[in-house]
Amino acid sequence: MINTMMDAWAAMAFGGMTLLPRTTKSAPKHPPGRFSAGEYRSAAGTLRYKLFVPGSWDGTPMPLIVMLHGCGQDADDFALGTGMNELAEESGCLVLYPEQSRSANWHGCWNWFDAAHHDRGQGEPALIAGLTRSIVDVYAADERYVSVAGLSAGGAMAVILGRTYPDLYTAVGCHSGLAHGSATSGHDALAAMRDGLQGRALSATVPASAVPIIVFHGDQDETVHLSHSSGVVRQSIGACGTCGAGKAAETVHSAGGGTSKHAFTCSIHRDEAGEVLAEQWTVHGAGHAWSGGSVRGTYTDWNGPNASREMLRFFTTAR
């Protein structure tokens, strides 16, 4: 069964190609990974976090994935629901889970809709980017592969981070989120989530360079309108500038079956050099939930294609 999302008001307010096969690797010959808590302080504020370090880490640079939970979740819940730590153990990746303070948002949502958190050098983008840089430095993460992903409010904040810090993040994953600039207040956010993409989001100031993005969205999502999936992709491609974006997308359809019982459509957008700018996954029959997630966490739909596995593939091959 699919975990039901909170009511629309609470959720808002704050908040070709084949699926990769499951690994058949034998058990690792190193100690298990560590999942530990920490706290980051800077002029922008204080942020608690959890960090997963795979057992294979020996100081050699590894990719870093920053995972931003949705409304009503925390780092532990999001790690369980997405299963990203298990995949990172297999693949050799660091995974960082910033955790929103309830004093910053009573429901634990990232404040994606507040104009105070839309720009580089201020608010939550500055705080999360600062934490990311500190982990990169301390763990000598591979700076070619520093990605950020999130669900719902976390997905919207991931989009903002990719657009405001394209020098730090090399890829973005947005699951059931919204485009940068979709709202500038709580009232705007309600309308955007209910009615779909607002025109001003696509005309928002764009960064100097585009960051590759992978987007997942269920076509039965009753919390965040499906149109935001296309809006996020169009906004990201629009930031490409003169890189030659505009080729017709390659579209792959799956009727479902096997590990993915939901059918899905995936559209792949490339630049003129053939590099992937965006992947847009529409999961048919899915609601507002992490596709392919685990029942151990909230807001997951284990019947869909595995968003975590596909994002990890995208993050470690982009650029």
C-alpha cells in the first residue's frame, strides 16, 4: 500500500534506457558503514545532520550525495524510506542528510516557498551549501560528483541549490518537487501546488550554467501538481544558455512488471554534444511518494521504479 501524504495544507505550508538491475555482488569484505549524527554551525545558522560513510571509505575521494527530506520527515526516516545508504554501501558513496529544524519550520519542511530562501549566500541555501562544503573538505569527497536530491519540499530546495550553487553541485534530483520561484509566500505555495506551475517560475533569474537534473513525479500526485515535473525540467534546460539545448527528447515507456509494478515514461533531454541535460520520469498510478522506496520509511511507494537507484546512476555519470 502507498503511504498517504499529509493533507494539502500541511504538506504545502512548509512544504535507449533501462532500469538498473539489482546488484548480485557478494557481501563486502570491509566493516559495515557508519551512520552518525553531527551539527554544523555558520553565520547562516545551525543545522543538524546525519552522515553515512560506507565501510569501504579509506580517505580516497568518493562521490557525495546530499539528501533533503520532505515535510514531516527527518534524516533517519528519509534514509530508511529511500534506501540510499544501502545503495551507497554497494557503490562507495558518502550520503549527507541535513535535517530541518522545527524552530525554522514547525512541520520540518524546507522553506522553498519563502523569498528569503531563494538566493545564493542567504537563508537555507547558504546553510545547506556550507554544510556540504564542510563534508567535502573533511572527507575529501570527489568534487566531480557532489549531488543534491530531495522529496517534495526537499525536492524544491534541491532545485534551488542546483541553480544557486552550480559551482558546488554537479547534479540534482527532484522527486515530486517544484521549480525555483514557484512561490514567494505560503499563500503562493498553496496555489502553485494545487493549480500547477506559475509563469514567473520559468522567468526567474537563471544561473550562469546548467546542472544536469533527474526528475521523478507520480501522475496521481494530489499534493504537488504534475505540471511541476515539466516545469522543473524546462527551467533547468533553459539555464543551459548557449549549450545547444533543444533537441527532441528521447522517450522510453515501460508497461511495468517485475520490480516496477507501476508503468512509467522517461524522457531524456540532451544538448547538441549528446550530453544529458535532464531525465524526466513520470510514474503512472503513483501519488506523492518516493518511487521504489521501502516500507520502513514514510511517504514511499515500493511499486514504482527505484528512484534512488536511478538517481545514484545519474549522479555518478553526469558530467
